[in-house]
Amino acid sequence: MSARSRLLAAPALLLFALWGAPAEAHGIWGHIHVTGWAIENLPEGEVRDFFADPEVMNAALYGAAFADSGYWPQGGSLEAPARAYGEHTHWEPFIEDFVAWMQVHDPPPWTSQESRLRVAFLMGCASHGLQDELFDSLFIDQASLHDGVGQEATDPGIDGFLGLDGWLRFAPTPWIPMDVLLELYAPLDAGVDADVIQRSADLMELIYLRRPEAAATLGQQYAPRMPWTRANYLNPDLPGSLRAEVLPTARYLQALWDRLHGASLAEAPVIYAWPDAPRRLGSGEAGSLDSRVTLIFGAGLRYGETAPRWEDAATGAAVPFTRRNTRWDNPWTRLIRVWPDASLAPGSWQEVTLPAGVTLIHGGVTTGDFTHAVQVACEPGPMCPPVEGAPVADIGAPAPPEEPDAGAPPEDVGEDAGGDVGEEDVAAADVGEDVGEDVAADDAGEAPPPRGSDANNGWACAASGRPGSAGGVAWGLVALLGLALGVLGLRRPGS
């Protein structure tokens, strides 16, 4: 029996193996759409023109999904190498290696379609990694505070809300620069070959990308548990929300374009800052999630060399603060977060400065200080008039949501879905083998830490149990939920 036949002959094994695996990281549909929205929010110019070709746009959107293909709950011999390439793809060392490869082997101007697709795929992967650093480090804490949920619920839940609320409109098809990836993954010495990559990507496509309709069903299951998250996952005023990520992602795409063309970011490494002017700090309370200032970089900076300062703008007095990079404590970080250890006066102006002298991942050292000035929230009045003109990404309007048919049988799981995936698809036995044991073992070892500026001007799955009981629900709903919950395997020890 072929691998494809074994996979399709045992849908129940596949679905329930995926059901029981935790789904961690910013959801795949979220990555695809934040990346697509970011491209649409690029200012007029050569970078936006580059993505006008639908095939180039598709390669970027698929790259935004691809980064998570290695995290699917694979079993057997596929799991370790798949996870190795998935983990590596998320971080700036991989992105810089890819940029350097392009500069040597396929430098601009990119006259062939294959070259343009490579660049777009790279930018999609890079956008995914930046979004994870932002979302994981900022939004998840808020969801935990307000809804009592963690990453295992926010990631699949928000993908579900996108479907339930009618936002899903990008549907990329596969495009993988296999030869380049094999060269870039070779130093991992993890057994990553074309078969590992293709089988992992095929599984992601079969179970997830081909079934956007399953997202609405997933959203229905999570909505009762996550009312605050559902109300705020597209809140442009909330750092780390999907909509708030759009403009920083657009800035990062521009920075990547510049890096590919050999430009240095040494003079201006900070591409965005939250709260973005004229928004204010939501709170001046010491240690509050709403008192954080976040600086976002266009290339990885060596976190250990960052030495920010926090001062009261009126008095120049130093403010004691806590500094942190990403939730995952990456040595090469695309952001730093700082928050005050002493309460701030309402309405006061504060300045956070990142001094020069920090090493960039692509070489060189930052040459200029960057200062982000921000006002602390206060009661409405002369000191704190209503905020007007805050940058908000244009993401269009949602489509009228369609109610999922809970009673519809999963007719194409074992029929047309596998027809064009290929004989090399993952066998059901490989997918289900040892998933629960491996996830539990890895999870037990991970304990992540708690977690008005010139940079902004001009730019407009549950570890504690399933999201819902299958009792009394039609098999069609069970199948759809099983499909949708297989977003990812375990994530992120860091890099």
C-alpha cells in the first residue's frame, strides 16, 4: 500500500492524532493574512510594484505559511528533521543566510521569474518570524490576563475567528525553492532532505491550507472561552494584535529589500515602535502590560549589547525599568521590550532611547541613537486630548460569514483531497506515532519567561484539553475540528 493510500485509509487515526497535539504559534491563516495585508499597505514604490505580480504575491504568502510546515505533529523518522528546519526558519540567522545566498548567487536586479519568486518566498518566511516575535511577546500576555488562555488557545482560536468573522481571502498555492533550502539547511546536520520538506509541506497543505472552511468551525468552538481575544485580535491600538502587526511587517519587508540590495541599517535599525505616535502608553502603572514600550528592528540585533535608557522627558530623571527581548530570549532579536519598575505620572512624557553601538546580524554596528517619545495615558482633558490620526492598516472589509455545516460529512478527506498530493505523502502511521509522548516530553522542558515616534511616521490548541467535547456532535464536525486543530506541532525553545 502506498504512503498516500495508508494516509487516506485511516482518516480517524490522522484526525485524532492531530486533535490531541498542541497547536502553538501565531496561526498559519494569521501569518498569511498579516503578510498579505502588509504587502497591500506598502507605500507606492518599487517594493509594492514587485508584489504586483500575482505569482510573486503567492510565493510570499506561501512562504508565510511554509515556516510552520515543520511543526506539524509528525511522527517517526520525519519528526526530528522537520522540526529542525521549521525551528530554524523562524529566526534571523536563517533569514540572513538566505539574504547572503541571494546576494552571492542571485543578486538584483531579478530578471527571471524564478528569482523573483525566491525573493518573495524569503520575504514571506521572514514576515512570519517577525510576526511570531511580536505576537508571542506581546499579545499572548494580554489574552492570558483577560481570558485566562495561553498560546495553545490563542493561536488556533484566532485562526478560527478569522474564518468565523469572514476575513479569509488569501489562499496561497505551493511554491518551494527546494535547492536553496537544502543548501541553507545543510549546516543543521539534522537529516533535512527534499523528502522531509516536501512531505511536511504536503501535510500542512492537505490538512490545513485546503480547508479554510474548517476555520469557522474552530472559531465557534473557541469563541465562548475567549471573548476578549475575539474582540481585540484585530484591534489596531493593541500591540501584537494581527492588525497592529501589519505596518511593522510592511516596514520589515522594506528593510529586507534594502538588505538584499546591500544597504546597511546601521543608521536606522529601528523600523517601528509601540505605542506608535500619537497613541499613548495605556498605563503608567509599574509592571503593567499596558506600560510596555517596544522597539522593532529591520534586522536582528545582538540583544546582549542593547543598553536602552528610560527618562522622564520633562525632568531628565532616569526611570528604573525591566528590559526583555522576545518571549523566547533570542540572542539575535527583532525587538526589545521595556517597562517601568516605578509608576509614571499620568500625562507625563517619557523617552526610551536605544544608544548606538549594537552589532547587526548582517554586519556592522549601529551608528546613531534612537529615541522614542511617548505620553502616558491620563483622564481626557487639555493634557490628554482625544488621539487623532493614529496609523491604522487598511485590511479591507470581511466577507459575509458563512455558517459552517456541522453535519456535513468529511467527504473529501479520503477521496479528492489526496488525489494530487503525491505518493510521497506522510503515512498515517508516521503522523500518529508517539505524538502524545513526544509533545508531553518536550513541553515539560520549556519554561518561557513572563513576557509618537519618527520610526512610525508616514505609514498609514489546548494543552489542557480539547476546545470542545465531541459528545453529541456529528462526525463531520469532529473531523473538521480535528483538521483545524492540526495547525502545528510544538514550538519554540528559541534560537
